[in-house]
Amino acid sequence: MKKIFTYGLAAILALAFFSCKSSRILYANFENDAVGGPPATDLAGEPAGDMIQYNPGLVSQLVVQQSGTGNERALNFRNTTVALNAHNRWVSFRGVSTNLVNTFWFVYTATNTSPSGNVLIDLADGGGHLIARMRIRPNGEVALARNMLDTYTDNIGNVGTGLHTVIFTVMPGDLKYNVTIFPKTGQAFTAEAKPMITENTLEFANPARPTISFSHESMSNGDHHYLIESVSISKKKPANG
């Protein structure tokens, strides 16, 4: 089992959150991927059918490497220049089919290294309907989008440039979500009862394929890396969620 935190945040080990395999919608930790290449699109282990999706032109940005927190592996999402438009510069973690009725949780752990641009994070139903949008700026400032046209004006805290774990609690029936972020240093912070981007529950695909996606908002040849340690989606509440 992969250790996500080896210093300071052991209480929120993302993999320990999901002891019940039947509750998993997606589970990725890159342990079965070869170092130096892109991650496998079909994720190993349970549940069967979860996957990573990305445009083939994005492959130069996706390199599996040894984790900086131990001997495990992580996905280095690099901000290298690619000949793709903004719509095609996303790497998506797509869960298995599930009813979008009850509360579920997205959890991921990453490190923002040498940040020179914004990292964008989208949550969606897998059918093109957005749940939430989040942006992490180079200075660590975290902001949410209030709607499709909002330019991330809801500032909720600062994650710094180190290791952090993000927990989204998604409540489809209420069209609300919470997000809690545990930075490597400093206090955790939470934004509660935020309205979803999609404003009508009937618009969501059901059954859905819950998906979390990452993108570098701008392209450069700099040394900006978003090192993703693990990603999980589950119907089981995290210990600290």
C-alpha cells in the first residue's frame, strides 16, 4: 500500500481511506507503471474499468517517476510545450459507472514543484457536465469558479508549493460540494456548501462516470511539475473527509 505522507500528514493517508473495495469508483497510484514513460490508461487493481484518458499529443507531459516522498512512484505532470489547444491539454481520471445520487468523495495528493503557471482541476460526471472547478496559482493561492463564466474569483486559501492532499465531498442531491485541503505545512482549510457548476441535477449523466481532470493553464518550457502521488474516487467517506 502506497504511503502518501511520510512527514506531517500521516493521518490523512489517501489510500487508507478506501478499505472497502466495493466502495471504490477509481483508484490510481502508478505502482505498476514503468518509470520514464506515460501511465497505463487502464488502471491496475480494483475497481475494474476505471481509467486515465488523455490526448496522445499530451504524452510528453506525462512521465511516471519515483515519488519524492518515498520509494513509490508518482505521475509527473510536466508543463512542456505541446501542439494542442486548451481543450485537449487535460489528463482525466475517469471512474467506473455509478449512480450519481448519494454523496461521494474525490481525493488526490500532489506536489506543486517550481510552479510557473496555474494548475486547473475539474470535477465532472464523465458526460460533459461540470461539478466543480479549482485553480492553484504559482504562489499557492487556491480559488474556485462560481460558474462556467467565472474566472476563479472564490479564493479559499493557500496551499503553498509543497505536498498537499485535496478532498472534495460531492453531494449531488443538494447540488453542493465541500473541499478540504491539507498542505504539507500550515493549517488545513475547508470551503463548504459551494454550488456546483451544473445547476440542475437532471442534467447529470446517471449512471455517471465521475471524473477528475488536471491541466496546466498555460504552456511553457519551464520546470513546472505537478507531481500526482495518487487519485481516488469513492462512495466511502474518508477518515478526515
